[in-house]
Amino acid sequence: MVSTFHSIETAKRSLFTHTTALSTTGHNIANANTPGYSRQRVNMNASISIDALGMNRSMAPGQLGTGVEFNSITRIREAFLDTQYRGEANASGSWNIQSDSLSKLEGIFNEPSDTGIRTVMDQFWKSWSELSKDPENETTRKIVKETAVAMTDAFNYMSRQLDSLSQDLTTNVGVKANEVQNYLTSIADLNDSIRKLESLGDNANDLRDQRDLFTDKLSQIVNITVQESDQGYTISMGAQQLVNGTAVTQVDSAFLENAYNAGGITGGEVYGMLYSRDVYVADYQQQLNNMANTFANGDVQVTLPKGSVLPPGVTVAGVTGRNVTEDTVVTVKGLNGLHQLGYTLDGTTKGGLPFFEAQGGGAITAGNIRLNAQIEENPKLIASSMRTVGTEPSEQVVAGSNSLALLISNLKDLKFQSPGGTQTGTIDSLYSSLVGQLGVQGQEASRQTENASLLLQQVDSRRQSVSGVSLDEEMSDMIKFQHAYNASARFMTTFDEMLDKLINSTGVVGR
């Protein structure tokens, strides 16, 4: 038997349902520009009709509907696109950092330019060529000294810049560790809040959006995998669990360093930082150190001109005694070794000093190479001659001889072999190889960054097409729900008028 007020209840349900739909539409519109927000939808269904299947059933034909109701408010989200987005965000984060680091390395080497190492090396070789024209000229000797100081200063400065970049990357790993820890703590707190709220039967849509946003940001920093259970998100980095329900792993820079060394970190900004530090920066620092040491001490073959006289106590393979009786090809230990075969203007027949030395001692590197302190203090100690006249004890240096100065100026075009034999080439070619390698790596990183960014944008566009708020669509829905609400209100008014007629007018005929 149908209740007299049945249609009033039907109209009431419609009003309540469409009020909720309008409120949800307004919530979507309000959050159209909120990062991480997913549009929400009210799921409507026809309420249970009168005379449902049972023991007692009306004999009236058909079933009379009871209106509409909503059973949930859900957010529109596709997990597959979330997984894709996080994978692309991870790759993008890694390549962005690598590209940025290589760009900074290019700025440090600053080639080609008027202030780079190549320029100061050219000036150094040129100064020796000028010295060979007038070996006794005090001014040209000072120029050799100053260009040598400028060149070693350039090596020192570049090495300090590389050290600074390495330290900056290490510091930034610590900063990212704090970010990771904050995101993990927030995700664990949201796991707990979502679990409590949804245990009451509600959908924690806005809290889930916040959790997914934190997860997206975390995926850009380190590579993660996400699994959902009754306890919330379980987030792992390789084999290491970072979050499991409300349990959070403590993350610091040492934790990330260890994970990287163990192969647990394979992408993201942290990977980009550690890879840039341990591969790019370390490699160029090593190459620069090797170049400086090769310049000073690397094996190089030179031709000693006929008539040269070696300093007392100096022996060279291929030369018997002190006198070079014919042009002889010998191997010397870099510019230092060649410089020690010549004579200075100090008034003695002693051989020259090592031209370069390591400040503080030890092996020569780009960070510690310097002009020999004695030569820097007294340019007369720059060796330029390889000839003497007379015999001991009246032997004298031919000060005007330029044979050694010419040999040193020609070193620019000779191939050096680095200590240990790892590299062979002219000093200029070793440096050109370094700069060329940096250019290729920089271009590749830039290309990969652009590709990763494009892929990330494509995935994000697809995800926004599913989860994002379209104001046009929401306005259309708002009008649709408003008309439905107004029609329901009109239906209630109409039925109210019918009931008024029934209740207040029935049975009063003839009164």
C-alpha cells in the first residue's frame, strides 16, 4: 500500500541528493587550481522501490520508485597514470640535476674564452718563445715567471671550484634527505588519518589527494615503489621500506649515501647529485690533476741539439758524459725534467731547479701546483741555456744561448705520457679532450632532460584529463544539478498543494 506522503519523501531525497551534488561541484570549482587535487563525483542511484521482494507483497501491478539517493562521493583517479607519472618524475629529477651540474662544470672550465686555462697556457708558451729571442733580458724572464704564476693560479682556482661544486652537491644531498624525511612523516600521518576516517565508511578524498601529492614529490627525489593496503601506503626504495602504515624509516644524508653505494638509489634528484659528484666532478678533477702532473713530470721525448752540455751530475739515457756530440732524442720527465738540463743566470754551472712544485709537498695536482718558490723570487733561476765554455773549474755558462728556451717553447707541440701511462698527447690535446668530453656530456644531459620533461608533461596531461577539474564541465554540471533541484522543489510544492486539497477540502461539500 503506497503511503499518502510517499511523493513528499521522493522529492526530499532528490533535494538532498542534488544539494550534495551542487556542493561537490562547488568544491571542485574552488580547487580548480589546487596542486594535486582530484575532481570528485557524487555517485547517484535509484533508491529501493516499494514492494521489494519479500513474504508480504502488494497485489498492485509494478513497483513504485522512491526517488534517488547517493551512496558515495569518490575522487576520479587512475592509479596506472600515477605510477607512470612518478616514474617519469623520477627520471626528470635525475637528468635535471645532472644537466645542471654539467652546466656548472662548463662554467668552471669556461671554454672557449679569453680567461680560461687554454689562454693562459698559450701565453705561457708564448713567453718562452719571447725569452728565446733574448735569453738575458730581465723583462722577458719576469714575463715567463708571471705567465707561469697565472697558469698555476688558473689550475688552483679551477680545482677549488671543482671541490666547491662537489661539496655543494654533498650538502644538497643532506637538504634532500630532510625533504624526504618530511614527506615520509606526512605520508605516515595521512595513512593513519585515512584509515581512521574510512573505517567509519567515508571516503577520505581530500586526504588521499594530499598523500598522493606528497608521494609525487617524493618520487622526484628518489626512486620509489608504492603499494596500498588496509594500513595505507607502503613505500619502498629498492629493497628498503621507507613507510609502512605509520612506521617511518629515519632518513639522513648517510642513509642516502649508503643506499646509493648499494645500488638502492637508481633515479631522482638524489641520484643525480651523487652521480654528478662521484662521476662527473670526480672525473674532471682527476683529469685536471693528471694534466697538471703530466705537464710537470710526464714523459716527453725531446731532441737535445748537438753541442749541448749537461750540468754536472746530470745523466740522461742516450748521452755519454756531459757533452752531446750529435742531435740526440731523449726522454725527460716533463717540463721539470727538461728545465733541470739547462743553466740559469745565477753565475754557477749548476743545473736548473724543477720548474713546478707541489705546494705543501707530495704529488703535483691541479690544486697544489705552483711555480718553484725560488724561481718566483728570483727570475734569474729560469734556465734558458744548454751551453758552456771552458772546463772546470773555469767553466762558464753561455748566457746568451737560447737552446733550452727553444726546447721548452716547442713542448707545446710534443706528446706527453702521463705518469702511469694512462694518457698520451700534447698538453693542449689533453685539455681539448677534457673540454670536448664535457661538451658532449652536457649536450646529452640537456637532450635527456628535455626528453624527460616532455614525457612528464605528456603523462601529466593525460592524468589531468582524467583527474583535473574542467571549469566548463563543472559549470555544465552545476546548471544540470540546479535544474534538477528546482524541478524537485517544484514537484514537492505540487504534491503539497494536492495534499492540501485532500486534507483541507475533502468532506466539506455542502457546509
